[in-house]
Amino acid sequence: MRRTYFYLISFSLLIISFFIDELIVDFFVTHRVTYLNEFFILLTNLTTIYVIFTLTLLLAIPLKKRKEWILQSWMSLFVALLVVGILKWVIGRERPDVEHLVENNSNSFPSGHSITVFSIFPVLEKYFLNISTYWFIIGILVMISRIYLGVHYPSDVISGMILGIFVGDVVLHFFKKYFLLRRKL
């Protein structure tokens, strides 16, 4: 039930954000400060797919169900990358026409950083409940950073969050069904 409320609120924010995307980007860009520039650039660099893959390996060390964790988190990341690649190609939304503080060569919608960070959130929630809250906060900061750096609209990052969590939920559901079916055989 909790996830249903999350999706309802997120979709509402997504719809609203389409109407005020430009205003929010302009606000962030006109209120930039040096120390936040550096912080958000660092955050963007720390949340690349390579760093997240490495983090999943490090988190596997103390787990007894290491294999399940790695399979589920990596499958979530792989599906998220596939979804974001297809959507960026199909939708083809241009990035905001403002100064970008980091370089990006792909289309804007949806945010690749947001979808990858949030795609492992459901898996983290399953295996590391105490860490998942902090990861969600990091995800929100990543969303803000992508807008602040001028490379995404709010609707890009909100859709990335929704799609990421949805992908993670689907992967967990798939593994639950697959492993239950396998155990019955």
C-alpha cells in the first residue's frame, strides 16, 4: 500500500512538473553558488553506473545471500539502462537550453542518473532496510543535482525516479516468482 501512495504522489508531481519545468530550471541556474556547483558535480560523478556497480559488490561482502543480492541489483541496473536508452532514443527530448556544468551527449528524458540510482532502491530495501532510507535521500539529492547542473528538467528526474523504482519492483517480483517456481520443481 505504501508503494501505491508513492506512485500516486510521484505521478502527480510529474504531471505538475511538465507545466513548470522551465521555471524550476531557470530558478536553479540563476541561483548557483560555487560550493554547491562543486558538491553537485561531485555527486553526479559518484553516481555513475560504474560506481553503483562497484557499490553493489562491496555491499555483497557481509551478506549471506550474496548471489541473490548481486543478481537482483545488477538485473535492476541492466533493465534500467535498457529502459532509459530506449526512452531517450524514442522520445528524443533536448536538454534544457541553459549553461550545463557537466557534459552530456545524450537526450534529456528520462534522467539516466535518477533511474539507475532508484532502480536498486527496492533491492536495497529488501536486503539493507537501514541503508535504503539514506539511499533514497541520496537519490533525491541526485535529482536536484541534475536540475541544478542544467542538464535535466524536473520531469526528467521525476520520471527517472518513478521508472527506476518500478524497474526494481518488477525485478524483485520476477525473482520472487522465478525462485518460488524453481523451488517447487
